[in-house]
Amino acid sequence: MSSIPVLTIDGPSGSGKGSITQMVAKHLGWHILDSGALYRLTALAAERGGVALDDAPALALIARGLDIEFLASSEGEPVKVVLGGEDVSQALRLETTGNNASKVAVLTEVREALLQRQKDFRQGPGLVADGRDMGTVVFPDAPYKVFLTASAQARAERRYQQLKQQGEDVRIATLLREIEQRDARDMGRKAAPLKAADDAVTIDTTAFSIDQVLKKVLSLID
């Protein structure tokens, strides 16, 4: 397994990880792991099953039993996520699901339950892994590591445009506050806090287009 190449793409919400992951995977013909979706799926399944978001043992059980598949979608669209044969991509993109996932992700029991599942996505010819601890915890031996970042304001504006295009009534101030709160939870948690791996290349995407970021990432592999 260690001979199979992995590119880890870590960073905070809204930094462009999802788009870059898909574009790089398509370019290389590699598999995709959207690790954030695993936590969103766990939170979504818990919500549907009436399980409290602080019930660590029950949430860990849900995490171990997820029947999931990630499929590349059209350019500019998020990865398609299938849960038990149902396309739940839209439900996973809701702000409530994202915030709930951030709460679930701080639980050590849930992270341990999902760790091996994430490692199992390492299949030939290669894997592009999108998340927050891919390069530090899940694939510390990955030969290629990237940490994408951007200002909180820029990330809030990107999310605002996405939600407006979907017809949702949102405010940048609210999104900015939620992003800052999520960042604080992700960076401050005891289990696998959000941070760049020591050997990762950090790219600030605030002032770059998606194509410019793609070229920078691909140059590391080429």
C-alpha cells in the first residue's frame, strides 16, 4: 500500500480543496477521498437517526457502518457522494450539515472509527485525499502534500457566491462568523487539529484563480 502514491490536500473550509482535488484527480486519473464528507455523512446519518451530536459511542458506530462512494462530477461541481445507494450530495452541502460535522469531528472516538476507512481509499494508481489532517495523521508518508489556505473574508465571499447561485438567502457576515467559529474548533481540537504538515507546501489561494492553484499543485507532482 505504501507504494501507491498519495497527494494530500489539507486546509480550512472554503480554501478550494474540493475543486482542486477533483481537477488534480481527473488530470492524473487517480481516486478521490473527500474526508470531510465522511464527517458530514456521520453527522447527517446521526441527524436522520435522532442521535445526539455529543453521543460519541453511537456516532462512532454510525461512522463504522457508513456505506459510501465518491464519484467525480462535472467541472466546477463538488464531488458526488453516494450513501447506501442514495445521492446525498445536496444534503451534505447544507451549512447546518457542515457545522454539525465540525462538532462531530472533535470527538476522538469518531476520528478513530473513520481512520482505517480513510486509509482503505489508498488504491492504485493513486489517491488525492482532501481534508484537514490527511498529511499529518491519515497519510503521514504521502510523497506529495499541500496545505491550501485563504483569508476568512475571501472564504466567506466564495461560500456566499456558491449559496446565492443555489438560490439560498444568506449573509456574508453570518458566513464569516461561522467560518471563524469552525476554524477555531478545527484548530483547537485535541484530536488531529487542523495544521499544515511539516513537509507540506502551503499555498495561499486568496489572490489566485482556481487554474493558477491547479498549476502550482500539479507542478509538485510533475
